[in-house]
Amino acid sequence: MCARRFLMVVFVLTLLVVAGGFAIYQWGGNVLLSQATPRGHFAAAQAGGGPDYTKSDNWISRPGLANDPSQWLPDAVQSATTGNAVIFYIHPTTYLATDRWNAPIHPDATTEFRTRLFTQSQASTLNSAGQIWAPRYRQAAYGAFLLKSGDAQQALDLAYGDVSAAFDRFLAEAGDRPIILAAHSQGALHLTRLLVERKAALKTRLVAAYVVGWPVSTVSDLPALGFPACAAPDQTGCILSWMSFGEPANSDLILGGWSKTKGANGGVRRREDVLCVNPLTGTAGGSAPPSANPGTLVPSQTFTSASLLPGTVGARCDHGLLVIDGEIPPLGPYVLPGNNYHVYDYALFWAAIRRDAERRLAAWHR
């Protein structure tokens, strides 16, 4: 990976995550809204036709695909796949343009690079547990997350329609193998809807669902998703969700608007009900010291590779947030307002997520 190109991508991650992370948050400032809002009204045709998921070029990752970014591994990590699960991963927002409300299925080179980068750094945590499927989809542009409007909702619905169609194909090819679900940010939003609508198909097969970087209410969302929060590290058929913050943590920018919306079951969302499952302990509301972290993903000085640094980052669930402590390694400069480490939700706990998935898969087989 070219160091300069990588740094360019990191530069835009702040804008990407701030603007593309949360669907119903109201950001102040007319300037931001005017710069972020896609031009014109929603038109599905601008994103092109719906993808045919029987064709491999409509997947970022799937078994047998050449140059699959989900198969990347940090330095000194074993590459062998030991598990027999099938994994469905949904990437976050990577489309920053404002020329349309939804990205085309085969976007420009810069968006493609960002998409592969996220898949490489996030989905790779699970490649020891089994085969990874990651669909391309006509993702909503980041401006769709700044507004509550008919155009924005149609953009999100279009994106979810692709994810749902990809999941149908995934199920058709998965056989009867155990299933792991994972996503981040916009992807996690779509994953919550997928769980609501497909919980019957997943009932006996779900190992775990990693709904990361998106708030989930234990009262107004979780019951409708059909699966409980993970209460034990070897529990199966459960949901993990966290949002990473440093101290002092301030989630007003995120949860202020979210707490004024209705949950998946129609109930009111409240800050005190936000789900936090600690990836270091595998338990809801858990706490762990830095010594319990088997490895944080840390890039090299040239940003051309990465390695795992164990024992430096601890975490505890505190009022729905995953608050990190210890000696935070130099992951990059883009911590968001309120000490929000959203960009690094997976990187901070890369080896812990890997261990968690392997442990739950073994428990599922037992």
C-alpha cells in the first residue's frame, strides 16, 4: 500500500466518520449541511441498477475471489482459516461525494480504495473463523446521515435493499454452516434492520452479531432484533455492540439526537439504555485492564503495514459507552469530538474480536 495514498485516505476519515456514522444525528451549522447534502432529490436511477449477487464482481469479499481484502493479516499473524463459519460483513460509509444520494455499485477509484481499506482492517479480524462475504452495495452518501428527510430515507432504504438481496444470496450459498454477522457505522445500521427482518432464518445458526459503531437500545431496539446481548464470553446467538471513547468521554453529539427517536419496537430511545458489550471480556457492561487486550492494530510509521501491540489498551463499559484507558498507541490523529474513537472501533480490539469469534464458534459447535 502506498504510504502517501494511505495518508490521504486517513485524512478524509474524520469527515467520513463524522458525517457518515449516524443516521439521525442533527449537526449544527448550515455550512456543514450545505456542503454535505447531495444535490437535487433522490433518484434511484442515478446509482444505476441493482446488483446481481450471483456475479462475483458485486462482492468485495467472497470465497474464491482474487485479491480479497478480508484475507489481509497484520505482521506475524497466522493466516490459516480454522473455523467453518460463514461470515457476512457490511462496510461503513466510504462515499463522500455529493453528486447523488447513493453511490454506484462500482464507484470511483478513491471510494473503492476506502472500501477495500475498511474491509481489510475490519473484516480481517474474523477470517480465522471461516469464509467472509462482503457485498458491494449502493451505499447512502454521507450527506444522507445529516438530514431527516424523504430523500435521505429513500437513500438509506435503497442501500438496505441491496444488503438484503446480498444476504439472500449469502444464505443460499452458506448451506447449514454457523453464521457470524459483522458491520460498522452505516453497515451496522443496516445490520440492525437485517436482524429484525431475518431473525427467523438466523435463529439456530447465529454464532454472534458484531453491531459496532452504532447505538443500540437495550429496551427499544434489542427485543425487536430477536437476540439478546452477549452476557458471557462463550454465549452464542447474541449481539455485541460498542462505541469507543477516551476520557473524558462526551457523547452529546451522538446520543443527543438519537435519544429523541423511536426504536425498532416503537419505544423511546434513552441514553441510559445504550448497549455496551466489552470486546475484551465478551460481556455486557464488562471491564478489563490493558493486560487483557491481546492486540491493538497499530500501523507502521510509513503506514504500509500494521502489527499487533498487546497489553496497552483497556476498556470498561460506562453509561453505554466503551471507555478506553491505558497507553493508547499511535493509531492516527483522527479522534472525533468528545474523544470519540469511532474510526478505531475495530483496530483497538482487533485480536480480542478475533479471539471472541473463535471462542463463540467453538461454543456453538459444542
